[in-house]
Amino acid sequence: MAYSAPVNEQSVPSHTPYNAPLLKTSASHIVTPRSALFIDSILNEQDDNTEDHSRAVGDLGYRVGVEMTTNPQRYDVPFAIAAKINPVELEVGGLLHDTGKIYGHIKEKIMNPEPLGKDDLKIVQAHTHLGFKVLKNYVGSEIALVGSDHHENYDGSGYPNGKKGDEIPLYARIIKIIDSYHAMTSDRPYHNSITHEEALYELQQGRDTLYDPQITDIVLQILDDIHQEQQSSIIRFPTILKPTGS
């Protein structure tokens, strides 16, 4: 299914406005200070909600990547999958997945608490197309494709190109789940958050249709372990009793 962005191609710059070097993370596996400046520039252009979301998805992407590569037996990660993952690349993919939302006309729509109409929805969906145009010149193709493909559905019903199954790059399939999880468990202008348990249930319901079933099972186990770890680390202060009179 072909996709045509509902914006004039002339509105897309041929280069990014950021003073950053060409970064090929997939080749170097290194995020240099200068490439970090590029990432930070993208995040600073986003609205506050999108920036917070991008940073959270990046953090979770890194943690999921670490677990998939260091504890593959615990999470039943096939060697063929674990061998393709670099946690830093997943982190960068998470940080930059919504790069296309830096454009003003899209930023305006996503900050609107009212339900989006059909035309407005097409404008917002163009963030995948625009994000890829920015990222393809600055990061490795696997990371750039996270920007374009994190709204593709496993059954082919997503956008922008209707990819399905393994046509969707691995990093995009992973970040899609993490992106959905954080969006569900966060308050947004257009919806209230749901609980961790409710989010896991919703994600399970999307196996085979929205999400890669094998990747879903792996990532949800890791997200649940991360959540349990966070819950157990909460400091519980004892009740301070007033001294009784002698």
C-alpha cells in the first residue's frame, strides 16, 4: 500500500537545520558527543509531552535491548534476534522515533485536546514520512526506519506503507511496543493514562495484528520486570509518631 504524504514536498528541507555531523550509528555503534548534540537538538524542538515521551521510550528501549542481549535465555530470545540488537541503537531509535513531530503544523495538531478529524489525522501521520527524511542523512538506516515504520502494524494495516510481518524492521517492531506502552501509561491531552497491568493486557490483545507476537512476548516480560523493579525500589518512609508525654 503506497503512501503519499499530505504535505507539500517543498516544505520538507533537503537537509536538517541542525549543525551536526553525519552519524552512522549502525556502523560505529558509538554515539559521540557531537551526535548527542544532534539528538538533543531534535528533542528540544519537540513540545514538552513529546520530548518527555521520546526520552522515556529511549530509556526503555535501551533497557529492553540490554535484557534481550544479556539475558536471552530468561526471556526466550532466539540467538538470531539477540545477535541483531545493539542497546544503544535501540535507545537512539526510541529517542528519535517521533522526529517528524518537530514540524510546526504537526506539533499544533498533536497539542490539540480535541479528537482529530480525517484531514488532521493525515497531517499527524505524516510525521513518519518527514521524520525519515530528516534521519536518513544522520543515522544508520535501521534507526532511520524506526522513524518511518513505528506505526506499521504486523498484519499490514498500519502506515505509512502498509508493511507487514518481517517487512517491518526489527528495531521498529520493538520500539512500536515500547512506544504504545508508554503512551498508554501516560496522560495525554486526548486521553488519560491506564495502569501498567491494563497496558500489558491491551498489548497482548494486539498480538498478531498490531504487534509481532514473538517480540511482544519478550518485550512485555521485560517491561513487567522493569515495572516490578521500580515498584520494589520505592522508598517507604515509616510513620513518624508523636512522642507520648512522660
